[in-house]
Amino acid sequence: MSQIYNEMFQPDGSVRAHYKPLQDWLQNQPADRIEQDRLAADLLFRKVGITFAVYGEGAGTERLIPFDMLPHIFEGAQWDRLARGLEQRVVALNRFLHDIYHAQEILRAGKLPAELVTGNSQFRPEMVDVDVPLGIYSHIAGIDLVRAGDGEHYVLEDNLRTPSGVSYMLENRRMMMRLYPELFAQQSIRPVEHYPDLLLDTLRSVSPRGNEDPTIVLLTPGIYNSAYFEHAFLAQQMGIELVEGQDLVTEDRVVYMRTTRGLRRVDVIYRRIDDDFIDPQVFRADSVLGVAGLFDAYRAGNVTLANAVGTGIADDKSIYPYVPEMIRFYLGEEPILKNVHTWLLRRPDDLAYVLEHLPELVVKEAQGSGGYGMLIGPCSSKAEIEAYRRRILDAPERFIAQPTLDLSVVPTFVGDQQQPRHVDLRPFLLCGDKIQLVAGGLTRVAMKEGSLVVNSSQGGGVKDTWVLDR
Amino acid sequence: MLSRTASNLYWLARFIERAENTARVLDVAYRVSLVNKEPGVAEREWFAPLNITGTLFPFQGNYSVVCAEQVLSFMALDRDNPASIIACAHQARENARAVRVHLTTEMWEVINGTWLELQRFSEQQLHAHPSTFFDWVKERSHLFRGVTRGTMHRSEAAQFLRLGSFLERADNTARILDVKYHILLPSLGDVGRAVDYYQWSAVLRSVSAFETYKRVYRDVISPIKVAELLLLNEDFPRSLQACLHDVYEIIEDLAPHPRAEVLRLAGEIYSRLRFARIDAVFEAGLHEYLTDFLRRINGLAGEIHDTYFRPPLTADADTA
């Protein structure tokens, strides 16, 4: 076993400098104060937590995502380097998307196998030669970072379609400031609260008509979607309409919303609906969430979709190993952030190696997400591994494998004890006429001892993320 | 604003008002049943809430006897009865969820808190203290109205909420007044007796009009004056005329153009109340007058739907 990186403590047990103020503060609190705050946090969160609901049928079984009060902290300089790496990465990914839907220079240069792109179900032939404003495809990108035992940060995956979770980042911060204002008074923690303003700014900058006051809407699948709260929250914070497919109509390749005063033209749609569902005339015909004629209006350049259609090709896990190459190809720079080593099981050599080492590796479906359908070798029984082996042999090209990363740990309250728990971090990048990100992101934490799975759909929790301003 | 949003706000307000008024109707029936102990009469009173909400048939499909206990259960906490208080609270919350962006945090918390608390009410609590339950329902409705007045931006969104409230209230006051018809018709011998007095005063109390009646008329309770107060008084906030006055003003504000059919309909109904005389109403028959009124505001509701919420594009689209 390699060693696990502890974000708060050095291997010798002393506290790291950027966690020192938190540690001092924790030690100066009477034992019952911490306990009382925890109860207050629970109570407050239950109230706010209504809004974090996963909506059930009928009686409304509404789940909370566990919130932990101990933050995930970064030093300013360390964060600045990560931020440069993230910006570099999303610039290259957007260039890649523009390229493969136009000249396909990267394929012609032989930097990645053409069939990996054009034969991929995430490649949208409908998007070939379609021009989008500013050439931006992924306006909102969530890049998942982890820190391994060597102390280095790695990009675990890119989320370029409709990444979610930013409302948790904002609510977690609001909660921490309410509970522990003194911690924010004592040290300078970079703000995240202006994220909705930056998002609105980004969406405005890609308006197709370039007018001063474009009409921007957020398109949601509706109140039964598990992320509905986030959709409503963001629309409210930006002061834009939250629309469903039934509220939009198209006429002569222009999109309108139906209002009490008649039809009103829509310029930019921040859509939280997958490509497959946005237009029943072009994609899935059985979709009732989308808008007939939307894609035509989009292709005609009369409305901007954020994110663009077809971004899924760039965050496909079989494309992921080539992102460092994209950075070199498009930007002529060396990647600042590292990729996790990845075996593509479509390659016979990789397949042979992985089949021999299944108990040590993590195997994922190239197009899976949410932590579903993956194999974590070290945590699986022999029978589970054998069952997974048969799935791989059925269609090796659908799988990728990576070494099991020992994600770093942050102390987390388990009962009234602090215990190390594994975390990852999803910062959110905004791409319009410029690239912007707030200092922080969503820290997800595996609440179970030893667990490496941080996805909320698998029982993971969340923490506030602090970037110290020095 | 979005048509769907306007529709959700309008229905949100209607369902809250409806829950409150259902509590009021049940309260009348309960209070009247406390005095009326004659065999056969006590049971008949419990037909009234079912008749005026149009739920007698579904009730008979699920319950055996029309009696206090069963009607209360059906109208208050039966989730399968779309007219029950709990069903209205659920519909109000579903509509609120869809338009959270347009509500203040306080408004949402009242609606959500009501829904959560309501689920903890048991049948036993309801039957042990029916009036406590009705008072609670009314209080939650008052709270929502107050929070809305106190925190919501006076925008188009607020107008659609008000429109839903006043239209539903007019409908409900008309139905509550009609209770009298359903309860009393068979026993003409009671007219003018103590029981009659108690029943009319129960109607007044159910719409919080007892004190107002005393102040306005300084007189004993008489059916014609009770009806006048609830139909034609321009200052009593639950009267038909007061409600339609506000409905007309709101539609005047929201109307797409001065010749809109929706404005004409609202104006017509309002004028009929504004220039009515109560003795003429009684000559034609109070029940007949109320039935005609309900038919007219139903037509107005349809026109509101067509004007602001648009006719459904698909066959299964629903306004609620």
C-alpha cells in the first residue's frame, strides 16, 4: 500500500501550516460548544436541506446530502497553480471540440485514432460545420481533481456536458459563514458567492445577437428531476426565467417563450437537459422534455445553447487519456495538471495487462458516470471480479482501467470524533469571452471508512472548500 | 412572465384559499351539528359539505355512512379525495415548487412547513378536536397571505396570486352560503326559531362575519341580511361583490387590451353584483342566484385560462 496524503497533518503528526488556524480554533472550543454547533448545523441544514432534496413519489421522501463542517483547505499559491492548469485544460478541450466538428486537424495529424472520435456515440454528426458563438462549446465545465499519495493533484475526469453540484458549493459556504463567522473574520478566505454573477456574465457574452440585454433562460427537465433545486436556485440567483420544454416554441427558426403577454424571443438557453432530449425532431423522438425545432434554430445561429450540443465526445473516458496531447497540439504547452494513467481496453496489450491485474485496478465504463457500474478491484470479492471480467470480455472497447488511487483524506466528523475520510474536488470553470472560476469548488467526501466512492448517489457527503488568500 | 408560471401562481393561490374554505365549510357543519340533535337531521347536515364540493359520489364509493366522523376523514385527511384539505395542500406545494424562483424564501417556508406539519396530523387528533384542526388550517392560510403581502414584490406574479385567491374565495363564499339551502330546506318549521338563528350565525362565523354583521346592521340575525352581507357588501372582504371588485381591478391591470373578452366577463359579473338589490335576489331564489353566479365565474375562469395560460397544445395538458 502506498501512503495516503493527509490534507491537514504531516506524516509526523504535526499540523500543516494552512490548517493551523483551524486547528487552534478547534482546540480552543469547549467540547460542548463543538457538539452544540454540530446540532445547530444539523438543524440549520435540515431547514436548508429541504432544498437539497432528492424528490420521491407521493409523500415526498426527501433526502439530505450529508454535510461535514471541517473544510477542505488550499493555500493560495497552490490554488493559483491548479487554476492555471484548469484554465489550460478547458481551453484545449474547447479547441478540440471546435476542431473535431470542423477541420479535424488533430485526427489528420494522427494524435489520436480517428475511429475513437468518429465511431463514438458521443460524436454528433449533426454538429459538423455548425459554428457556435466565440467557438465555445463547454461554457460550464466541472473538472474533478484528486490528490494522490505522492501529494500531486491529478485530473480524474472532465465534465463538459451539464455538470452539477455548484449550488452545494454556494450553500456549503453560506452555512459555514453562518455557523463560524469568526473563522472567516480571522483569516482571509477567497469568496465564492459571486459565482452566479460570473455565470450570467458568461452566458451574456455568447448571445448570438450580441445585443446589450439578451434574454437568457435556464431549461430544466422539471420539478421531478433530482437536480431541480439547483436549477431553481441558479435561475433565482441570476434573475432569469426557469423554463421547461413546454414553455418554449420555435417559429421560423427562432426560439420564443410563452408569456402572459405573448411570445418573447430567447437568445441564450442554459440547458440542464441532455443532448438526447433537447429536440424530438432531431434526437430522441420520444422526448417530452425538449422543444421541437430547437436544433434548427440553434444551427441557424438564432439561439445559443450552453453547453453546446456534442460536448460529450470530449469528456468520454476513452478520449480522456489524450487530453495532455491536445494541450500540446493546440496550445504548444506542457500540461500543468497530470492525468491519471489510463489503460484503454480496446488496445490488446492494455487489455491483457488489465485482465491480469484486476484486483489492483479500478475499471470503468467509458461512458458511465455517477459512480455506477465501476469495479474497484481492492474492495471487490473474487466473485465480483470474475463477473466483471466476463463483462469486459464481452465488449472490451467499452471499458477503461486506472490504478486505484489513494485519494487524500481530510478530517471529518464521525459522531463526535474526527476521522480521516477520502475527498475529491470539483471546481467549476466558466468559458465565454474570458475564462473565469471562483476559488474553490465542491469537495465531495466518502463518509464510510476506507471508501473511495464520493458520489452523492452512492452515499457521499460534501464539505466547504477554502482557498486562503496568501 | 411565463404562462406556465402565471398558471402555477394562480393555482397555488386557489388551492390555499380552497383548503381554508373547506376548513370553514366543515366548521359550519360541525358547529351546526352540535346544536341539532334531532334524529335524522344531524346526519343530513353532513351531506352539505359533500354536496357543495361536489364530492358525494366519490365519497359514497369509499365510505359507508354519511356521518361526522367519515365526512371529516374524507374531507380533511383523505389523500385520495382531490377536494380534501391535505390534497389541496399537496397541490399548493407542487405548484409552489414549480415557481420557487418567483416566491420569497418566507413564502416557500410557509407552504412547505404546512405540508410537512399536515402529514403529522392523525385521524385521532382530528376527531378529538375538529375545531383545533380547522383553526390551524385557517391560520396557515392567514400566515401565507400575510407573508405574501409583507415580503413579495408587487409584480405581475403577485397579481396572478391575488387573482387566484379572490376568484376562489368568491366561489367558496357562494358555496358556503348555499350550505343553508342544503341543510334547511326540508324543515321549514324551523324558520325563525332558535335553531334557525344558530344556523345562520354559524354561517356568519364560518366566514368570520359575525362581528361585522352586528356592527353593520345592529340587529338580530335575519337570513336576508346575512345574504346581503355575504353577497353585496362592498367592504366585507369575503363578500362576492368585494371579491369581484378586486378580480375586475386585477384583470384591468393584466388585460392584453381594453376590449379583451376576459375583461368584459369580469366587468359583467362585477356589475351584476354592484347594482343588485337583495330582495330581488330572494324573489328569484337565493339558491338559483348562487347557482347562476357559480356558472358565470366558472366561465370567467375558463377565459382567464385561454387568455393568459394559453389553450393546451397537447391533449393531456392540464391547467392544474
